[in-house]
Amino acid sequence: MPDTEIDFASLLCSRLCHDLLSPVGAMNNGIELLADEHDPEMRRRCMDLLAESAKSAADKLKFFRLAFGAAGGFGAEVDPNEAKLVIAPMVTASGRTVLEWAVPADAMPKRAVKILLNLVLLANEALARGGTLFVGAEARAGEHEIVVRASGPKILMDSAVREALTGQLDPAAVDTRTAAAWMAHKLAVQDGGMLQLSESDDAHLVIGALLRI
């Protein structure tokens, strides 16, 4: 793992900045175009670009606030619908991926929600050409089970991300690409929990976590 918790937090911040760079950059370009454009139709297009980019940036901030941050606005437990509200825009934004949600309405421990969000992030990124992303959860006495399943025409997951998820990656090698996977693994194995990943498959990916909370 990076030398200190501050170093690891820096990796997560770098990941957040990387993901926000595109929509924020598009907003900046839109403002510059709008300042020099006088044609009504082009100005309308600029405004559409600004609105779309602003929504994308806001959606990502809301997602990462709950996935990476302290989520101070929530208590020890989180309404799963809050997780769905930040997951759905990210998963469906491209128009190529369908979200299937099978998570009970009962409140979940914040740690479980963070794991769920990070697994969704990784599975969604693996859907190179879109597809279906299934998210399910089940609670039993003292245990929470989470499953995220991605199905599509092309599944791509970096080997280092797979190693981080399963705890096989050299801690010193954790970087911005693997930080979310490493975080999910470390949160999952607390108190004797576990995280499992299906074998490599071009069309399917299953990530499961069993938490003891």
C-alpha cells in the first residue's frame, strides 16, 4: 500500500480529478465558444454542451462523494436508494448500458455501500462496449452479501485491477488505476469478510463480497 493513508487519499483524489477533467474541460470550452458566438443556433448548442457537461460533473461528484469520501451527510447506515441515485446516471450515461437493481430497501451499513459503489465503478468500466450491469444485495444476521455482474459483448479488466480486488497486488504498486479496487478489497476483508472475482471471460464478469458487520 502507499506509504501513508495520506498517500492513498492522494491516489483517490487523483482518480477523482482525472474523471472530472473531461466534463469540466468541456464546460470551459463551451463558455469560450459562447463568448465569441453570435449565431442563435450555435449559442443554443453551446448551452446544451454546458448543461450536459455540468450534469456529468455533478453526477460524478455525487458518486465519488459516497464511494470515496466520508459521506458526512449520512449516518452509520445508508438508504440503498441513495446509492442507486448516484449509480444510475453513471452507468446509463453512455446509453449503451442497462442497470438492473435488486437491492432491498432496508438501510445498509455505510461500509457495505462504499464497497457496492466501488465494485459498480469497476464493473461498469469493464463493459467496454456497454451491456447489462446487475447489482444485487442480501442481508442476513451479521452478514451482508453483495454481487455485481457485468454482461456484454466485450469485458475488459486490467490484470492489475483484478489483482488489487483479490489482494494479490503488491501494495507498493497501488496507483490511481487500482486504488478503487484496493479500497474495495481492504474494506471487504475487515472482520473476516471476503471478496471474490470470477475467472476471466470476454462476455461476463461477476464480483461478489461477503461482509461481516
